[in-house]
Amino acid sequence: MKTKFVGLPIYYRKTLLLVIMRTFIFLCCMATFGFSTKIGFSQDKKIVVDRDQELSVEQVFDLIRQQTDYSFIYRSDLFSEAPRVKVKKGETRINRLLQKTLSFADFEYELSPDGAILLIKKEKQVKRKKEKVQQEITGTVTDTNGTPLPGASVLIKENTTVGTQTDFDGNYSIMVPGFESTLVFSYLGFTTKEVVVGDQTTINVTLDEDAQGLEEVILVGFGTQRKAEVTAAISSVDIEEIQKIPTADVATSLQGQVAGLNVAIATGAPGSEPIIRIRGLGTIGNNNPLVVIDGIPGELSYINPSDIEDISILRDASAATIYGSRASNGVVIVTTKRGRTGDPRVTIGSYASTQWFSNGVDVANRSQHDQIKLEAFNNAGEAPAPYLTSGAQYADSDWVGAYIDNAFEQKHDIGISGGTENMKYSFSAGYFENTGTVVNTDFNRLSTRLNLDFNLLEGRLKIAPGVSYTRETTGGIFEPTEEGNASFSPFLQIYQTLPHKAIFDSNSLNGFATPPSELGSGNPVGETQLNDRTDEDDYLQFNVAATLKLFDGLDYRFQYGANIENTHFANFLPTYNFGPQAVNENPSLSELRTRSNEWTLNNTLNYRKSFGKHDIEVLLGISREKSEFRSAGGSNNELASDQLRGLSAGIGDESSFGFNSTSTLQSYFGRLSYDLDDKYYIQGSVRRDGSSRFASTNKYGNFYSISLGWAVHNESFFNSELISQLKPRFSYGTLGNQLIGDHLFLARIGSGGQQLNYPFGAGQSQPVIVGAIATSLPTPDIQWEETATTNIGVDLGLLQNQLKFSFDYFTSETTDMLVNVPIPATSGITSFPLTNGGNLENKGWEFSASYNNSNNDFSYSVSANISGSTNEVTKLGIADEAFTDGFIEFNNFPTTRTEVGGEIGRFYLFEADGIFQTQAEVDAHGVQPNAAPGDLRFVDTNGDGALDDDDKQFMGSGLPDFEYGINFSANYKNFDLSLFFQGTHGNNIYNGVRMWLYRTDRQNMSADLLNAWSPSNTGSNIPRNVFGDPNNNIRPSSYFLEDGSYFRLRNLQVGYTFPQNIMGNLPVDNLRLYVTATNLFTITDYSGFDPALGNGGTFNRGVDRGFYPLSKSLILGLNLTL
């Protein structure tokens, strides 16, 4: 028999050996169990558990030893048969952890003079009793959500030497001496429960989380923090809930999950990236939040959702100041899964789904089209188009049906994790594919990730390297983007194509039909199918962190991370001829390659100390970031053949271009956190950033914050059986913004291009010299934007935190916004210079609530969140300029305007006031000379007798009054159900799709026009059909502005987990099958494709230009653990 010396310094061992020899006989003679709370060490010392895990008793001792100076002495066989301990992520005091760990038997433990904890197992006097009838009791132990608790302890109160543990599914079986026995159920992080057996043979128990024991830890900047200590506006995402939503990207699954977090689905195209906004709009520039992955800034779109362990959202300046200028729009912190001690554990997740698009817009078929068009020509007094009267036999094609089809999606993931105390590993691989509901669109992704953790120098040095690789390939169509690109949508092109045109022609060169000349040009299905447009992205992320424990409470952490992204975009057009306006006489190719390298180096010192009622933590750090971007591209408009796809394989005009950019950020930061008696909390942060994006005189910016919290529920005077938590919070802080281009304070020179080249000499062979011009003016005085934010909040828990509420109200003011100032075109400058010429105020509120309950085999939980925000521009440009945007096509039909005194991107439209019913009404109105009965009436708001842009009015915006999400989950025995609802209220949408399809001078039109106004249909609210639209009924007006509010069942999932007794001897720890349906129904008054689309822009939020629609889906999947 050997005695273990765990973690003792060498110079202690000789002395300690003498002590042990003297007590050895005493220890060996102990034959009865007993327990004593004789603890000589500080009971206030706290231990952090970084993740849910199952540990042996000795591994728990190692966990304590690594975070303290304590060591353990015990007989080597003392815990050989002890059950493993299930510990949850969080923070707890040592004495509570030891009591829970050793709860399977009675022990005495005490602190020796040398800082060693001696563990003594004692036997009890065995009294002979009259034998009683043994009775078997079975049951299940779960938490309040119905989740089984494997490893929970079940003891007989009258004889604690008799006990058992629950299995993986939370099931147990125990023999009791009689019906008068009492069973004691315990589990680390949960309250202990006692149940008298009585006449029961099955006892199912639900344990409540212990709010005063193991407390939840959430992610904060450069570390973690107990949720009880948090004084800032930070939200922790329920990972189990978002992973129930089958999706390719993490951001989409976050929609509606967190108050104050808006995830806008700009387009439903495969592989598209949602737009994330935290607390609305804080600037007129870049509003994207900072994303931090395992401590290093990164890209959320490249993470496999199955790899995620935790997500936190930092919403206010107090929480985000530690990241300085990078965090002006909030922070999304993500940690990925890491290894756990134990044998290799294999997890497999797989699903397949079918998707369909069923919320289209009805367009006219051939006969309906002819009826509408003939009426339009007749109302215009013009002869109809020849194809309407020629009697030719045209097709009656369903262009929408040929363009949109059902899609297939599949996702497969595998994860392997395990390890020892000295080395843990986690490896994962995943594959995702979506074929798209539109022809020739698809997306697939292959991802891998490896995380390692090494414990060296007896736990004083921890090294954690990680590497991930993602390859994404996207094939798609060109779409109008949210910002700065109002080009014509392919969807509108499909919906407007004449049904008279044939789609396919088996006798043609490429299988697609060329329309007769009288039907015009174009075959959008053929053009989409033949256009080979691909985008390939390779993304490699590497980071390594090393944490060295210098002495008790003081850690030094070094972290280095690199993100390397290579992209290749190629667009190949073969030869085709679909009419004079849709011809590509020669095959052409354009390519673009980019490389982006980002490096981050962090060095931090973290000191944490508890003494008496005081907890203090200090963080000091230095960070350096560097980014490099390079791009090179070219094109050739006449390749030799459709089969030769190389830029050099042609005789046409070749062009090339490129761009290089480099930026750096140097930062110094610190944070002080103080907690007095778990009642009073204060935290302060400061950061100084130096950016290469500003001239030397304005390079550095200083940012700071302070936050306060008061745990009223921990006060001695506060005694309430109803209220278990009451914590008001306050924070104030400043942040900067440098999300602009690199070196814009310098003048720029443009070169190349036909208009800048100069020929010299005479004759046919003139040498050409590349010319150059100044394309921008220097702006050396530009400096940081700065945002000051105030947040007031309160956290409330009722019924032992079974019912929770959280409320926040915030205000922020951004000053010195960086805006582009217009200058005359005669200056020759092609880009407007930047200046600190804008101020913006933003305010809003956030509310969330959750409730959980359980009763025997049934448990359920409900959570909801709702938030709203508004903004006001208080300064814009040098002379309070106004910006117009929201263009429906190129620079035509602007629908939004941003100016001082209002929100960003408000709708600015003519006011439509019904339909003229008679010529007398037209004449009396007097400001629409080209109008006739059946046309829209527009209001002359300023009464000057003319209808012009001065009559436009502000009419709300695409920003909702509030947005919300509701989660419901329930478990009954082995069945589980989850529902997720999401929606918005009070936002407007400008229906650009309806505007275009109400035009009778285009090719095809909406079927709504069959019900247009006519002398025999004067009750219609649709203006008359008239070719040429002399009244300009389609001008940007309130007529096409619709309520964009909606309520949607986003996700419905039903699952079944097979019990162990059914799987028998199969090598399977857990098997769950599920069926999921997404976007099953939407309640909305919006008549367009989808009210959730097109809501991510800054100046044009809520402008529907005909984006790729969202799909509904039906999914079958499984989760398997080996």
C-alpha cells in the first residue's frame, strides 16, 4: 500500500513523511465512517469549473490543487470504488465541492501545518439488527428541464454506507430495508432532496439548481465571470436551444434568441451571411459587432454550429470597453468545445431535409397577360403590341416554376473527445450541403477543428493550442446587396418575363430557346443555368494560449492567433444568343483572388484574491493586431472556346487590377472587479488604442467604463420567500470606432484605365504611358468616433429562480461620426473625403423572462425576450446635409432619406390619397395634369400648386418598434418538444417587387392587375392599367409602403431518446431521433416574398428589391453518442 503525495514541494516531503509514519497505524485502524467539518483552510476559497464534466474523486482533488496551494494526503485505495462526480460549469467554494464529492460516504478532513488536506475514512460500529425485508426502489433523477442527471448520488439516510449512482439516462435502482426508509438525492450544483419511501416502488425526483452553490459562469472579455457578479449588460445564449435550429451558420440560429440582438436575413440564398446588429444603429458607418472566437477576433460565418460550447453577447460599453475601438457595436464572444477527461467519446449528428419556397407572388399567365395588356393599350389610346393580336402560336410558360424548385440540404458532424488530466483533446469534422431552391445555386462547406489542452509542471502551466480549417464553395446568382447596389433583381426578371416565350429548345446549341424578335430579348432561366459563377473560400484559424500560474491567485497568459483567408471568385459566361439585348457572342471570364491575413497577440496578467468577505480581481493586458489584405483580378472578354476557361486562353481585351492594404492596432487595457460579501459589486475598465488608420496626431484614443451592482437579496434585512434574486445594475462607458478604410487620411492616386493613359508619338505604334490622377483629398484631421453609453438594469428571480426576469434601459450618444462630405465634380476628385461631421443618439430597452417547471415525468420551460430601440441624427456633415438612398433600381426611385432630427434611413415618399373616381376630381385637384380617373391621387403637402420632391413626407422606417422571440420546450419521459417563435412589430417595408409588377409597360405583370380600377370596377384600390403610366403611379409613394410586422413559427422539433434497455448491448450511450420543421407559418399583412428579408441595411433597411426568398423545410435527423 502506498501513500500519495500530490503536488507537494520536495522540501516538504521528508518532514511530512515522519508525520505520516506516526499516524499510519491510526489511519489503517479506522473502520467506521464518520464526517466532521473540521476544516482549517479558508472556506471562502472558490474553485472555477470551466465546463460540465464527469470526474473521479481524485480528479476533483487535482482541480482544487491546480487552483490553490493545497495538497491532499490519503490512502491510495481509499477512493478506488468511489463513484465519479458530475460537476457543472460554474464557480463554487471548496468546502461545498468537497462535501458534494465525498457525499457517498462519511469522511473527516483537516488541514496540516504544511498546507496538506488529510482525508480519513472512518468505519462505524456495526450493530446487529434484526433483518428486515429488502425492497427494490427504481426511478429517474432529472433537472427542472427534464434533462437526466447521470452520476447523481442516491443514499439511504439511515445508513449512508448504502447507496448508488444514476446511470447515463438518470436511472437508478436501490434496495431499501423497509418502507420507513428515507432516500437522499444529491448532485453537485443542485439542492439535496429527501423522499420517504412509504409504499412507493418507483420514485422519480427532480432536483433544483442550487442558486447559492455552484453559480453559472458566463463569458466576458478576456475571461469568465460569475453571473452573480455581472454588473454590465451581458447575455448568455442557450446553446441547447440554438442547436435545435438546423442551419449552416451560427448567426441565423441567434435570431430572436437574445434581447437587443437583431439578426437580419438579407437574402435566403445558400451560403448567405445574415447581418448582425446589437442595440440597433450606433453610427451611420459600419455597424458590425466584434466577433471573438476562443479569445481571437474572427468570422462567425466560418464556425460549424456543432463546434460551439458557449456564446455571450456584450451589449453595453461597460462590458465591451475591454475591447476598446473594436467593440463600438457590441461583442459576440464564442468558445468552441474542448476535450474532457475520460475514455474517447464519439458524438455523431446528422440530418437531411427537403426545402421548398411557397410564399411567391402571383403573376399573370399568358391569357391573363393578354387581357391586362390589351386593357392598358386601350386606356392609353395606343395600338396594342403585335404579339397580342398576331394570332401566332406562342408558348404558355411557367417561368417561375422553371426557376424555382425544391432543394435538398444535408449536414453531418462527428466529434471525438477525451484525454487524461495532463492532456485532453477534442476533434470534430463536419460537412454541409444545400442545393438551393433556385436553379444553379448551391453551397457546401467542409470544416474541421482540433483543440488540445496540456497540463504541465503539476498544473501550473497550461497550454491550449487549437486549429480549424473551413472550405466553402458557393454557386449562385447575382443579387442586389443591402448597401450601395440597387441593380435589378434576377427574381424580378423571372417574374416579369413574358409567358409567351418558350424556355427550352432541344434543337438549340445549349438547349434553351431564343425568343422571337417581337417578344423581346432574354431567357433568364437559360442565362442563370449557363452562367458558371462560383466563389471558393478557404479559412484557416490557429491560436495557442499558455497560462502560467506564477503564484496563488496570479496568472500570466500569452495568446497568439492567426486568421488566414483565401478567396477565389470566378464568373464564366459561355456563348449564347437570347436576342439582341441578351447576347454573349464570345465566351468571357473574370476572376478575382484575395488573401487576408490577421494576427493577434495578447499578453495579460490576472490576479484574483479572496479574503474574508472581499473578492478582488485585476486584469492588465497588452494587445497587438495586424491585418493585411491583397487582391488581384483580371478578365478576358473573348476566349477562344467555351471549353478553354483561362484568362490567357483568348484574343479579347484583357484587363487586370489589384489592391493592397495594411493596418495595425496597438492596445493597452485593464480591468478591476471588486465584490464585497456577495452583495456589492463594482467594476472598472480602461483601454488605450492606437490605430494606423489615423494620422500620428490623432492615432490614440482612450476609453473607459464603470459599472455597479447590488445583490439586495443577500442583505440580512431582506427576507422573502418569493423573491430569490434582486439585483439592480448601473453602468457607464465610452467606446471608439475606427471601422473605416486604411490610410484614408492620406491623398490617393489612381492609375491605369483607358481614360488615364497617354499616347505619345505618331503612326500605328504609339507608345502608351500610364497616367495617374488624384482620386481623393488628404484628411489628416480625422479622428476616432466616440460613443458614450449609459445602462440601467435589474435582474429579478422568483421562486428560487424558477421564474427569472431581466430588464435594461440604455442611452448612447455617438459624436464625431466619420461621414463622407460631397464635393463638386469639377474638382476631379472621384471619392468624397471623410470628416468627423456627425452625431447620433440611440436609446432603447430590453426585457427577458424565463420559467421552468417539472412534475414527475413531465417538465417544461418557457423563455421570451423583447427589445426596441430608436435613433436620432443630431448632426450630419458640415452643413447638415441629407442623404437619399433606398434606390429600387440603380440610382432611380429613392425611397429613404437621412437628415438631422430623425432616424437613419426613414422612408421619404409621396403621400398617396386614394384613386381618382371622376374627371371632376382630377380637375379639382389641379396638380396632376396627366392624371385620369383610375389613377392615384398624390397630396400636394406644401400647397404650392405643384407636385414635386418638396411634397414628400417622412413615413416611418424599417426599424421595428420592437422585436421578440419565444422559446418553449417540454419533455415527457423520453419524448421532447421544442417550439421557437420570432417576429417584429411596427416596422415598414417598401414593396419594390409590387411596384415593378404593377408596371404595364414592362413584359409580364402581377395577376393583381386583373382587378385594377375600371369604370365597371370602381371599388378597386389598384390603379388603372394604362400603358406608359402617364400619371407616374409607380413613383415612390405610400401606396407601396406596407406594414412589415410579422409573427413566425421559426422552428418546431419533436424528438425521442431511446432508453438504454431498448438498445440492449449495443455500444451506444445515447441515441436520439428528431423531426424538425422550419418557417411553418407566418402571420403578416406584408404582400411580398418575405417580411424578414432586406432588413439589414443602414440607409435602406426595409426596402424589398426582390431578394432570394427564404424556404420552408422538413428535416429528419439523429444524435448519437458512442
